[in-house]
Amino acid sequence: MVWKYEDVQLKAGKGWTDKDGTKHPNNWMIWSDEDKKGFGLTWENDPDTSFDSRFYWAKGIERKLADEKTVNKDGSAVIDPVTNVQQIQLGLKSQWIAQTKTTANSLLANSDWYMIRNIDSGKAIPSKITEYRKKVRVAADTIETKIKNCETLNAFKLLFVVPVDSDGNPSGNSPITDFPDEVK
């Protein structure tokens, strides 16, 4: 947010000269807003530079949904020196499918020991654990399908919307985080 004279941004603590050659003092900031406007100054708010980095690289620059082959400015392929294959810039779909798999893996990891114990000793796995693990896998598959079915960025963004009740309070999980609650 700045005061400007015509197209010139004024700096606090520094004098300025108007188009008639009148020099204004370096303490012009102490003037009232009305006086500043009387001398031809205008207030300019900072431009809105906010953006949601989950969906945009910068304000107005959308992230791609699909993977893209990486190219140089001249259009030639960027080759990975290790694999000798063209590099790929992962799109939002690939990134969030990977995140979904990571989340599911993390949720299942807490009960993996039941599976190992069953293999090692034959001891039964509690039904609430097997049911929970099944729900996690179904949820992950459902989320992945929803991600894959998105054709536009706006459709993809809807996966992040948390449902609310009539009072505006959250009433569930967003579709992209709709995993079951962990069992105790």
C-alpha cells in the first residue's frame, strides 16, 4: 500500500517534487489523508497476489492436471542424465494419487503388526482391524478414482471442499481426505 503522485510511488521519509516544481518535505507522511489528496496524491492498495499453491504456480497460473514431458525454451526434450529418458513434470492428478497412496500406507502401517503376527504365529487378526484395513483400501481406491475422473481444475478443486451442515460447521471430510477414522 503506497501513496503515489501521478505514476510515481512516494517513499516515506523522502521529499518529492510535483509537476509545478514545488518541492514537498520529507515529512509529508504526517499530513492528513485529506491534505495528501489535496496535493494530488492517490492511495494505491497492493495488488492481490494471493493464490492457493495447491492449484496454482502463481496468481493466475494454473498447475496442470496431467503429466507433461519437460522441454527447454527451444522445445527440445530435457533428458534425465541418470536414466537417459525425457523428464516428466508430474501433474496434480499424479501428485495427489501418490499422496493418497502414502496416506493409505501410513494408516495401514499402524496395524501391520497384526498381519505379521498372524503369519508368524497363526494368531487371529481382530475383525475390527481387518474391517478397518478393508475400509482404508476402499477409500484409497475411491479417492484415486475421483482424482482420475477430474477433467478440469475446477472439478479437481471440488475434491478439497469440506462438506458443512446448515450452520456452516464441518460435517465430514473433503472427498480427497475421506479416509475412515482409525480403530483403537
